Amino acid sequence: LFLKRSMYADNFIKRRFIFSSRRQSTLCGFVEKDGKSLLLKLNSKLRTQIRQFSKLKKVNSDIYISLENNVSEKFMLFILKKYRGQRPNIEKLKILSKQKMLYIISVQYNNKYQASMIWLKNLNKCRLIYNVLDHKELRVNKIRNCNKYLMYKSILDLSLEEVKEIDLGGISGKNNEIDQFKKAFAQKEKYTYNYIYI
């Protein structure tokens, strides 16, 4: 049961369901277990921003990095209130969490969620399915670099768990801010097919 499916055909019929697909560009992230080596693969501006947040996190006890596998009530309220674009499918997330297929990493400030990434894991592959930010809180608390740190930390953690393919999720092709953010952590671009049945 996947929220995102990567398939390699245009259309097909399976049993009584007709599947419809949409071809999409996606990015393969770096796979790296060593923090210093990963930083060297990033541009200098990004390295500086990640290091700045890392130092801030060490001296500010109000900042906390949380790792979760379950969709708590508190987390659910955060992502439903702060998401942009595709509305998170909470019921599917709960099913996937019971199957131990989610990796959720978040930055909390004063025990409040500020930014979160939800990854779908299956054997040695994973895909970023949601990245939710509270932009107002990030500005107020002066921790706007935390999302870059979350991506950096996710890649390290997932690589240490022997994940061999880290899919950063689809891009628009318009080179907008989200595209640029993902490309900074990517080693190559590929095409996938997102399938739904109708």
C-alpha cells in the first residue's frame, strides 16, 4: 500500500481496475553515511546554513530533533494545519505507520512542531512524501535553516539504515524554490510514473 508508486509503463489494466499514470521527474538523493563527506557534496552556502543550525541546536535547549514512526495526534494536527499543496492522507499514513514503513523527522521548538519530513520506506528504498513547514514560526524563532538540516540528517540516518535509494520526491520542472532545494541534495534526476486506479 504505497502513497506514491514508481512504475515503468504508460497504462495498463490489472484485474478489474484501470490504472492511469502521470510521468514525473524525480530526484535521487545522495546516499552517504558520513556527515563530513555529505557536507562536501553540497554547495558552500548550504554547508554553512546546515552548520549554523547544527551549532544553534547544540546551544539552544528549546530546539529538539524528534524521530517518530507513528502518527501522533499532535503531529497529525500540525501537518493538517500547515501543509501546502497536496493534503496529507492521514488514514494511509496511519496504516503505513502500523506496517513500520514510515520515518518521520521533525524540528520542535518549545515543544511545538516547526518543520517535518515524512519518508516512506520499503526494504532498501525510501521516498520523501511530505515536507511540512510552519513558515511563520520559523521566521519568528529564527530557525529558517532547520529544513535544510532535516534533509541532511534524513540522508545520514537513512543511509545508516542501509537504504540504497533515496528518492527526494517529484519536482515541477519550473526550477522553483522547492526544486532548487531538492536539487541541492540530489545526485541525479530520473523519471517515474505515479499511478492511481480509477
